[in-house]
Amino acid sequence: MRKYAIAIMLLLTLVVPNTAAAAISFGGPINTIIGCLNMVTYTVLGPPRGGEYLWSPSITDTYSFGPPTRRGQWLLGNAGPSYFCLVTVLPLDVRPGWLIMMMGSSR
Amino acid sequence: MIKDNKRLVFILILAFMAVVLLSAAILIKQMISVTEQESDTFSNVEVMQTRPVTKYNAFVPRESDTPKPQADSLPDWQQTKDTTTQVVVVNNDEPTSPPPTKSMPTTITDEPKEQSILPDYISDLWSWLPTKQPSTSQEQTPTPSKTPLELAIYDYGNEVGNTIKEFTLKAGDQPQLIQNFVDDRESQQTGDALLQLGQQYITLSESLKVAQAPIPLVEPVTKLSEGYKKVGEATIALVGKVSDKDLLDEIYRYNATVDEFAKSYIKFAKIFKLYGIKFNKGEGGDIFMPPSL
């Protein structure tokens, strides 16, 4: 019985399209947050649509409730091409991530 | 025994699901056919309502086409004396002059007030009207909510959005590709991956159909397309920068290029807001919409 149930679940998983694959839209809680030398903020988001995202004060179109500030805060928005966060220059430590184009956040 | 019972229950559940699915399919089929009928009826009415009065005249046959009624063939009611108008000549060898052409109703709400004296195929015009009249709310809805320009902007936004989404899916995890290169700059494999990514950006810039853009989007999409090309070139330029200093200088240039691109992107996205166009989640253009929390 359990085998049948698992088989049906697998079949449904294959049939239902994986919409999370569209990486340009993101949303999830902040697991890691780093302030970069070049004034951008580097965040690593958890699921459902996580990854490395960079918030820029001069570029990102930011809606309520402001920029990323702390771990656990949720971010939601759209991102564009990759961007570099400069963590240190000597030695060179850079963190690439998606540049956030527009986003909103939780309180 | 218990195992057999479980199997029986499972088979029953499967059969029940099959029946439910079958019923749903039949119901959907019926709904589709009803919708099609309604849409046909509705489209007929829309055409009739929007058709100018002059078009109705097209249904009136030319005089040469109109069969001139012979006295013998006149129906009884026409052979009787009319008390208000001239007497109709009866049993005259000369064919009677055709009856005055009745003016066609100007709107579909006009009812024929008297029996038609027109040939049958003209009188039957009334039968051409759809028998199933739409509801009042349907009569008021034919005007689309978007103007043609707004519709063109909406369609183009979806097209551009889909193109960008396709590229994003194809290009894969870009930050990871770049991180791999930064970690191992002398590797042929990581360099090639970046070259390929840069080339994909250039291809994306070419695939944005700038020439088909509606007028308000021509300049923004041109800048967007140029921006993607520059991002591609900047990505390619990272390859071969092995030393920290060279790579850092190239990263500054790369970031400046992406900054410029991002401004173009946001400007492009704001055009939709300016025209009050919204994209639903899942549509191509939803990547130009601000997040809705």
C-alpha cells in the first residue's frame, strides 16, 4: 500500500511543473547577512526561493519594510544579473550574488 | 485476509477516483461547450451592435435583384384595398410597381410594427438575430478594459519577461559560476563557463525584439538590450584576470556596468506602472512588478 502511495507521489512530483526554477523571483528568510565594502548588503536566503542576493542602496527599488537588516527577516522580490560584494580587498574576498532589482521585506 | 481487505479498499479508492475524474471531465466538457455557445452568441450580438446603420443597408437588395411581385402572385392581403394609401392595382396585366422599401430598423431593439412586405429573405433578417440574448451585464462588457496601446504594452512586457525568464533558466546559477571562477581563475573550465554566460547575455540582448516595441517602450527596451550586451561583455572581460589586482579592477568595471544596466531595467519596469499595467503571478511580465507582500 505504502509503495503505491509513494509511486503516486513521485508521479505527481514529475507531472506538476517546478515553478521554483525561475530564479529571477526570490523569497525567503535571511540566513546570512554581510555588509560589504562597496556599500551593498550580501544576504543568503533560505527556502522557498533562496540563494545569494545583494541589496544595493543606490540601485534596488525598495518597498516596505525597508532594506535587509537582520537574520530571520523575510525578503521577497525580483533580481537581475550577478553582482560582486567586496568583503575584503587584501586578500581579495568577493561574494557574487544576484543583484536585487526590487524587493519588499518583513518587519 | 487483512491484506486482501486492504487491497480491496485500495481498489475501491482507485475506482472512486476514476469516477470522480470522469465526472469532472464530462462536466468540464459541458462547460466548455456552453461557453463556446455563449461566446458565439455574444460575438454575433457584438457585431450587430457595433455595425453602423449603413451596413444594414447592405442587406437590402438592389432594385434589379428585387423580384417584382406580379399581380397574380400577390398575396391576398396585398390585393385588398388599403384604406389609408393608394389602391393597389389588382388583376392588371402590367406588373405593379414594387412596394416602397421599408427602412431597416436602426437598432436591434426595434420591433417590426407591421407585417413585412419585403421578400422573405429580407424579412427573415429577424431570424438572423441570435435567439439567446445575453444578459444586461454582458451587453455592457464588450468594451475592453485596456486601450490598444495598453494592450500592446502588456503583450510586449509579457514577451520580454518570458525571454528573460528563459535566459535565466538556461544560464543556471550565475553567482555560483562566478564564484567558481574567482576560486579557480586559471582553470579552463571555469573560464569557459563564464565565457558562455557572457555570450548568453549577448544573445539575450539580440533576442529582445526592439523593433516590435510599442512606442513608449522603444527607448527603455533599447537601453535594456544594450545593457544586457554590456553585461555580457563585462562578464567575458573577467576571464583571464588571474591576479587579485587585475580581477579587482575588472570587478569594479563589471559592477559599474551592472549598475547602469539595473537603472535601465528599473526604468523599463516603471513604464508599466506608469500605464497602470499589472501582470499576474506566473505571467512573463511579473518580473517587472514590485513585490506584493
